[in-house]
Amino acid sequence: MKRLLIVAATVAISATTAVAGDLAKEGEKIFMTKKLGNCLACHAVNGKSVNGPGSFGPKLQFLSSWPEQALYDKVYDPYTTNPISAMPAFGKNGLLDDNQIKAVVAFLKTIK
Ligand code: HEC
């Protein structure tokens, strides 16, 4: 049931492009901010990185071709696709809430 709601919500997001633009901006902020996602600490993206390119996780690219649900799941709990992932489970561990993850996903969808 929860999954269904998430799918419904992500479909709603893609239906409204103007809203998706704002959401992507918010997601980028979460991605770059230490106290929020802090994704940049491990992932180089769009030429930005800390401690040189891709310090720990892979450089993020070509994510625009990923289905939104796959991106959501990856951020929610990376262990579902990679049981030995070194990436924190942002959703499962309550580091980011549902809306924050959706914003991050909107940003990830802009990464070419
Ligand atoms: C502690 C380091 C760390 C942090 C912080 C981190 N990640 Fe990761 N991430 C990884 C590692 C390591 C992998 C590769 C292993 C895997 O796929 O699980 C990965 C993989 C990914 C992938 C799959 C990339 C691909 O090409 O397969 C995505 C998408 C991703 N991370 C997004 C994020 C987002 C968004 C955040 C912030 C909310 C984040 N990560 C924070 C370490 C991290």
C-alpha cells in the first residue's frame, strides 16, 4: 500500500513540470547541504565534489534515465539493491522524510 502511494505521488510530480522544477531545486539543496542529505560528501555530481572527484561513492551521472521509483528506493534504502552498500539508508533510518526524498529524486532526475 505504501509503495502504491509513493508511485501515485511520483506520477503526480512528473505530471506538473513547473512544480517539478521547484522540487528539483529543493532536492539539490538537500543534496548539497551537510546537515540534510550530504550526498555531495560521497558523490561527485555536475562537476561539483568535495575532496576531489567522487570521494567515496560513484560519480552520479545518467540518472535521468532511471525510473523515479528506482531512485526513490535507492535513497530510501540502498541495501535493497546492494546488501553491502556503504550508503546510508536515508528513508529507512529517518534521515530524510518522504517529501525530502521526493525532492532529491526530482533533482537526481535532472542529472545527465
Ligand atoms: C557515506 C557515503 C554516501 C552518502 C552520504 C551517499 N551515498 Fe549514494 N552511494 C554510496 C555508495 C558507496 C554507492 C555505491 C553502492 C551502491 O550502489 O549502493 C552509492 C550509490 C548511489 C546511487 C546509485 C548510483 C549508480 O550509478 O548506481 C545513487 C542514485 C545514490 N547513491 C544517491 C545518493 C543520494 C541522493 C545521497 C544523499 C541523499 C547519497 N547517495 C548519499 C555512498 C554514499
